[in-house]
Amino acid sequence: MGWFVPDGRCVMLASFLGCRVFPPQEEYRIAVRSVSPSVKIFTLAADLEYHCSSSSQLMYFFLFSSPSEEILSVLMPHLTDLTKSDCIWQRICWRLVECVPERWMEAVVLGFVQRAPGADVLSRLLGNLVVKNKKAQFVVTQKMLLLQYGYTTAVLQNLLGYLSLDSLRRALLIKVLHELLETWGSSSAVKHSPVEQQQYISKAILICLSHLKEPEIESCRQELLTSMMEGVKCHLDSSLPQIRRLGMIVAESISSKVNTDGPVLQFQVKVTVKFLSAVWGTEGIQSFIQLPKDSLPLWANSCLYFVYSDDDLIPYDMSEDKELKKTKAPMYIRDCIEVLTGSEDLDKWEEAVKALESLVRRNPAAAREVSVELAKILLHLEEKTCLEGFAELRQKAQVAVLTTDPIPVAQYLTSQFYSLNYSLRQRMDILDVLVLAAQELSCAKGHGKTKHSGAQNPRIQLLPESGSSKDWRRIVDERIKSKTRRFAKTQVEQPSGPNEFNSLAGHFFFPLIQNFDRPLSTFDLLGEDHFVLGRLVHTLAVLMYLAVNTMAVTAMGKALLEFVWALRFHTDSYVRQGLLSCVSSILLSVPAEHLLQDVTEELLETRSWLEDVVEKDPDGDCRRLALQNLLLMENLKKKLETAPS
């Protein structure tokens, strides 16, 4: 009887049941089903608004006095079926949500948006609630789009589709699009927001664009173009490749939507189907593919490159084909220098580029005579032909020159890194070469040569033609190993040798770290060239790690810790990741006793900074690296405590 009393005693009964006799989950399901006939009786009786208010309080008291998943799993399908073909029930449902108390409005709207099977269903259930209720409008247009980013793409489609299904709500859709583009184009947001949030905002922008009509595009065409230009600049300035790709995707989408008749923005980038299928789903992508190719935006055409891929075709067997060479490869290093600096014969130029690395490694004495000249030629060498793997060949030759004559070549390269009139690409090439050469020098000599020469070790060595049998035992052992099946992994002895990087670490490290804060007219590490700064920081971290057990490792660690402390509040997440990697390298390379003796205060300050990064940094990788560093510090502390005095 108490369920159908048309006054406030319904709510009092719910309070009594909720506080005194808390019903189990099945009784909550029965209670929710009982609300529907009570609302129907109230509606048929009289005074729709008053009784919907009472029923709303009764329904949502049960909703928040029990697990919401259980209640909404019954409530949503029930209301969906009732409002499908009955306009009276639609009005009843609208009044139910409009009469929800203010303190419960946010949770009700969130529950409906997340669990509605589609935008049309959500429109039938909520009506124009976002137009009439300020709290609901804030939740839908601000909180779920700009302040939170954990909702799925289906929720975004429900929410933005709901705004587009009524003329009164379309004004809010355009307003939301402008606010999303303003956030997307904010340099501060790009620098300080997590990558997941920026991807979430990009998805919301693409969904909004898909709902715009031609008159609406005409009315805000200039604003869209302005937002696109500002936003794409901020994203292309980012050091993170995923942020740059997001900027390209959204900019191409806006351009293709706005400039339907004129030229559109196009980047030379291949976009995978994964991002778009997450926005529209598999059916949306398939319907997109069925459209004429001329009618698709450019970013969709680049996506369809992967859909219509020819990877399934069987390639021709070209294993026995031999390339016909018109010119012979150079035999001497000086011949290569002559060809690379002055020859106009492109075939000779290609052969010189291919042969240079092997010539340098076979003739180290001749290479040392012209090592700095070779390093200069290779640093400025530009591709003249479409030589496959040109960048890799040039880099291998640079590494070979640097490892053959380390000190003068390292001094030259590190001095050129801070010189005028070099492109950012050349400066990053210098950093890459220094890292690869340091890796080779720090390993065993034979291992390093094998790594860069590209020769494959044979599985079974054959006996020499001279008939010498001094290595017969080793050869027989290798043949037995190749024929033996083992059920456990055996430890392979790594080649050992002197660490050549021991006496060279300082020549690689200190020249790079000393001039980072001196801006040049064409190069400003602490300013707009923060991407190169990020590469420099990561390079220093690798050099520090490779300097383990060297004589200069303590001095390098102290200098690097001061460098990290000066840049710890950098706004770019890529730079901060490199700084945290530097801390890891210091903790792993410098002996714990030296750390405790020389940089005790700096370590304590670094620990406080790492704790702040774990709690407050918006970038997930930075938080993970900071946590790893704290664990390393804790392990070092335990190691020192357990060590005998």
C-alpha cells in the first residue's frame, strides 16, 4: 500500500526501508519495477509535476541506497521499452529526471549517459534536460568533456549525438565544439595535459565535426580555421610523436570539413585505422570505405591506404637475382673522399657511400690520418640519389670513424653540436652517432665489430682449407651443440675485453653538458628547440649508464645531477622523461658509497622532487620513471645498511 500513496510518505517509507531494513539486491530490483506502476497511477490521477517529484525522490533514493549497477541494469531497459512508442511515457520520463534533487542530478545524468544504448534512446529519456537544468548542462558540456577523460568512445558518441538530435540542443553542440577546439589549441594544455586526455579531446572534436551541418559550418567557418591553425602549430611543436600525429589528424579533418571546394591541408603521414575505428566503430569505417574515394577527406584516404593494402599479394622470388654494377667500389679511403666531395658521377657516389664503413674498419691506420676530415664530410653529406638506406649507411660510416679515432673525432662532433649554421637534424645526428659509438666502445671489441659490420656468424664453422686441425675440438663442440636438443637454457659466454670507453667517457660527456644554457642566434635549447634538448638529455643518460666502472663516473654523476636539478621543472614531458632517465643512470652507474659521500644533500633534494613527480606530474611515463627511481634509492639504502662497515 505504501508504494502508491501520492504524497511525501512514499519518500519517508523509502527512508525507513533504507535505514532500518536494508533490502538485498533482488528486493531493490522489485522496488524499481514497482516505481513504474506508481508513476502511471500518479499521472492518471492528476498533477503530473507534483507526483513526478515524489516518484523521482523515491526512485533515486533507491538508486543511491543500493549498488547503482544493479538498479540501472533494470531501470534503463525498462524505461527504454516504455518510451519507445509512448509519447506520454516520454513526458513522464522527462519530468522524472527534471524533478531529481540537485544533489543527485550529476550522478543521474552520468548513469544515463554511460548506460544508454544509443543517442536516440538518451534523447527520449532526458529530453531537453541540458537546456532547462544548469547542473545537467555543466555535467554534459563541461565535466564529461573537458574535466574528465576516462569515458569510452561509445559514451562520447552518446553524449554528442544527444546534443545533435534537437534544434534547441544544437546550439550547445556548437558551443562545445568551440570550447574543445580552444582547449585543443592551447599550448599550455598541450604541454601539461596527459596524452590520454588529448586523445580523448581529439575524438570528441572529430565526433562533433561529423554532426555539423552545412549552414552551421558556414556560420563558424572562420573560427574553425583560426582554431585549426593555432592548434596544429601547438601540436607540431610537441616533442611527443603521438601528440604530433593527433594534431595532424584533427587538422586534416577540420580542413576537409571546412574547405569543401578549395585546397585542403594535407600532411605526409599515414594514419592507421585504429584511431578512426575507435571513434566511429567498425561499421562506420566500413561505410566510409564504401564511399567514392573522391568524396573522402584526405586523412581518410591515408587511412584507407592500410585497408586496401597489397600485403596479401605473393611477391616474386628475387633471391637469385644479381644487381648489375656499372662501376667498381672504391678500394681506398682517399678515393671515397674524392668521390664524395667532388665527383659528379652518381654511380660512383653511391658505391663510395656503401663501401666507406668497411674501408674504415679494415684500414684503421689510414682512417686516423683523415678521421676529422671524414667526420666533417659525413656530417654535411646530403643524399644525391634515391639510395636505399642512405641515412643508415651514413650513420654506420660516422660510427666507424668515431670508434677508429675517438678523441679527435669526439672533440670535433661535440664542438659542432653547439656551433652556428647547423640544422636540428644534423645536431640530432651528432647525438645518435655519439651514443652508438659509446655503445660499441663499451662492449667487447669483437662483439662491437660484429654488430656494425653486418656479417652473420655461421652456425657451424668449416675446417680451414690448409688442413690445420688446431681448432678441431672447438669445431667438434660446436657441431655437437648444433645437433643436441636441450631442455634448459645454457649460459653463453660473452666475449670479454678491455672497456675502451673507460678513458673516453669524459670526451663524449662533458663537452655536451657545459654549453646547454647558452642560446645562439639559430639554436636555443632552453627555448623553442626543446625537442633537441630532450634528445640531448636522453643522450647524456645513455652515456652516463655506459660509463659504469670508469674512472670519471663519479664526476660525471655529480655534474649530471646538477644538470637535472636545473631543468627539473621543464614544461615539456619528453625532457622530463629524459631527466628522470638521467637519475636512473646515476643511481645505476655511480657506486653507492660515492653517492653517499659526495652528493648526499643533492640526493635528498632529488628524492623530494621524485615524490612530487609521482603525485603531481600529468605524464604517466614520468610518474612511472619517478617511482622506479624511488625504488632504486630504497634498494641502495638497504644495500648500504646491510653492507659490513
